Amino acid sequence: MKLTNQELNILAILDENHNVSAKSIAMQLEMTEENVYTLIKKLEEEKIIVSYPTLIDWNKIEGKETIVAMIDVKVTPQRGVGFNEIAEQIYRYPEVRSLYLMSGTYDLSVTIEGKTMQEIALFVSNKLATIENVVSTTTHFMLKKYKHDGVIIDGNEDKDRRMVVSP
């Protein structure tokens, strides 16, 4: 789909900060607020704007800690549908946060969340590995999140990182 320059500019602004108001966008692009609302609504209806994510560090909230695992999955593609049917089976599980078709040594990259390592292990062994045409899985547990979707999570972004020079 070909977009207008106004639509592309709106997308660029929202991509940088999804909390920016339509009024602010209108001022930046010298448009009316009504026009901005209309274009955003159109982009949402056409599924170009898919969602407005909120990033929450659940591990800072007592009782809400989660474990994130990234699973490399090798599969045998099915004739006529390739990887799509297998991917569909996987992304329907509520534990799955993201799923990507990859190039390289494995075919699918699955990111899941669970409350315990045992919960993730059961997902891999009872759900993922039992899917027909799944050849193998390799599970990687996330130890620490430093940056996610362009946002620094670590909290040290304000720290002065200049090298100390003394005479």
C-alpha cells in the first residue's frame, strides 16, 4: 500500500513515541488535529498501526516476576503450506509472546513467558515438542533485559559514562 507523506510522517512520529498527542502531531506537521485523528484511524483500520505497546518491567513488582525463554525450533516444512501451519499452531498458545520465521540454523524463533523454569520446560516438552514436524528445540533463558523495543531497561542510562581523565 502506498502512503501519503503525511501518513508516513505520522507513522514516524508515533514510532518514536506512541504517547504523543494528536494535537502535538498536528502542530509538528502543520495539520489540523481532526485530520491527524482521521489519518491515524485509517492507519489503524488498515492494520498498518497494529498496537500501541506499553512496556512494563514486571520483575520489579513483587509476586509478578516472570521468566522469559527464547526457543529455537527446527521444523520440517509441510508441502503446500511451508512453515505457516506449524507457526499457526505455535502462536495460538497463550504463553507465546512472539514468533518469527528465521534464516540460519533454525527455522522458528519462539519467545515465551512463564512463572517458573518448570512451567517453561513443560511448555517445551508437552506442547511445542509434540507438534508434528517439529524436529528439535533449543531453549535459551533470558538472564537480564538491558534494552527492549528501543527503550533502555537497565536504568543506568543517566549515569555519566565519560572516561575520567586525570593529569
